[in-house]
Amino acid sequence: MKKEELPYLYTELVERLHVWLTGLGVTPEQMAWTGLLVGIVLVLAAMVLLSKLLNWLFTMLLHRLSVTTVSELDDNLIKRKTPRYVARIIPLVLAYNLIPAVFVDFLQWAHLAEILFNIFFILLAVRILRSVLHASKDTLADSDTYRSKPLDSYMQVLSLVLWIIAGVLVFSQLTGRSALGFLTAMGAASAVLLLIFKDTILGFVASIQISANDLVRLGDWITMPKYGADGHVTEINLTTVMVENFDMTITTIPTYALISDSFQNWRGMQEAGGRRIKRSIRIKLSSVRYLNEREIEELRKVELLTAYIDERREEIRKFNTENKVDKSMLVNGRNMTNVGLFRRYMERYALNYPGVRQDMTKMVRQLPPDEQGLPLELYCFAADIRWEAYENLMSDIFDHLLASTGTFGLEVFENPASDDVRFLGGKLRGES
């Protein structure tokens, strides 16, 4: 490039510098090196000053714009430093155009400088695009529509794509080969790339499926025993789902595991506003028996059972009379049992207890007896789904029911304790 083709101002400055250095007795070779160093310093200083000035200007304009708009995008652009990156474009363009002037005496280096600037342009473009994408993600995350979506996963995929494109372009600049040729060569190594990015690809596909099927949202309470997860989802990204457990530990689950494995999401319970109570009292089988009239009359004093006992007693009397049942033995005909009355008492007490949802399924059922006794299961829903309130409600109900079993002549089953074994052993020794 000829000198007369160089930018006028910079050429004028260089000419004056040469005249001044010649007057000091500087040799032409020394003058060339001095001119190169001075030129680089001046260009870098101008780039820094101009970049700071433009950054201040763009930031101020965005601040003023944010006052007049409802959207949070402009505020997030400032937070993500987008004006700072945009402000570097003009200084880089000006410096790029000054390369021939700065390297006028070292033209063999000018091409290398142009390559370095092209790489700077590529990296700057990636930074600008990523800052805009992050600002857009932050804006969407604040909206009700997208708050529960795995935006981090999509953000990571887009960032990965940007860096791959940037890497290809940088490689093209350094080697002088076209980007298309590089991609063609990489096609042969696609199997290796698929192996390297296996988790990323699986995570991306899983993120799309999770979002499309609305399987998991941020803030959902999920349980996944395989990974020891029992808590709220705090983050969903490309490769992992982070769960903050109730013991304040953090569990990370591979994103694709939410598709390939089973897990329990408690969102339905939270949205329905009812948390299930499903707990049994195991009655000792040897304590189950028929009730005689005196015992029935005594249990009639239980206010919750008075009306039921009167109605049931009349129904049984009528049936036994019509069928001429011999009541000299209790086993004949129809009778009341202590476990049957206790089950009815559980229904009337527990299912009408304050805090139990009356519009959801509720019942007391008898499960098949086994080696641990006869289970009487309470099945209902608590109106307050908060953990502490739920546990308190269930404890209050079962405190009363467990204490009430003796009133009905029932015993709660429990495995023999060490004291029971010692007592039995002592009794046997005494008998022998």
C-alpha cells in the first residue's frame, strides 16, 4: 500500500514524528521500530478511551430508555454489560483500518495483525450475542409464562452452538482454510463428536421433552430415591437438575434421567390443595371380640357413637328376631364387635376433624390381617399442605385414636421388647 493512500491524519502525524526523530540523529531502522511502537501505543490508547466513552454513552441512553419502557429487557442488557461489548465495535473497526498505516514499514506483519483483529471481531460478536441472549433469558424468567421453563438448558445449547461456530471461524482464520472445508473434514469425525457430546445431546433432548410435557418446573417438589433426591427443584440446565433436599443438601440428577427413570412430582398435590394422610393402626388380633349388652351400653356413652349404636342395635335386634336366632351364644346371628365400633369411631372422629378436606376422598378401611395384626387404615386429605401443619394434624388425630383403643378393649400390636422377653423368661423360670 502506498503512503498517499494511508489515512491523512495518521500520515501527517507519522511524517512529523520522522522529521523530529531525524533531527535527533535516529537511524532509519531505529525510526521504523520507534514508529511501530508509537503507532501501536497510540492506537491502543485511542481504542481504550473511545471504548470507555462509547460505553458511557450507550449505558446512559439505555438507562434513559429503561425509564420510559415497561419491559425489563433494557435493564437486563445493562446488567449483562451489553453496552460495554457493543462500544468496542467502533474502536476495533477504526484500529483495523489503521493497520496498514501502523505497519507501513513492516508489511509482512500486517497480515498477522489483520488475522488477530478478525479473531477479536469473532470473539466480540460471540460476547455480544451471549449477553443479549442472557438478558432475554433473564427477562423471560421473570414472566409467569416462562418462569418454570428450563431456560438455562436452551441458553447453554445456544451458547454451545455460538462457540462451535466461533471455533470454526477462528480455525479458518488461523489456517487459511474455508469454514466449509473444515466442517466437511469434521463430518468424518461425527461419531467421535457424538460420543464426546453424548450427555449434552441427551440433556438437550430431555430438556425439550420436560418442557413440552411439563414434567418438571422450577420450584416443584420431586422425589427420586435412586438419586437420593427429596426436595425442591432449584435449577434445570443442559446436563443436570439441581434439587435442594429438605435436609438442606443438594442433589444433582442427570437431566435425561428424568425421562429414562421414574420420579414422583408433588405438584399435583400442591395445586389441588390437599395432602394425603394414609396411615394405619395395627390391632392385636387376640383383642378382637364380640361385645355383650353391658359393654355396648357402656360404649353408648361415647357421644360420637350414641346415635350409631342405637341405630345399629335396632337393626341387629330386628334381623335376629326375624330369623329366630339363638342368642345363647354370641357367635349366632349378627353382633357388634369392639373393632367394628372402633372403626366407626375412627370415621366419625378423624374424618370430621378440623383441617381434613371434606370434598376429597375420605374413609377408614380394614386391610387384610397379617403377622402384625389387623390394620385399620385412615385415608383422607389434609387441607393445609405445609409439611409442619400436615404432620401436626396427623399426629393430633392419631394421638387420640391410639389412646382410645383401650376404651374399646383393643390392643395395638407391637413386637416384643427386651423387657417383655425378660419378664416372660422370669415367669417361666418361676413356674419351673
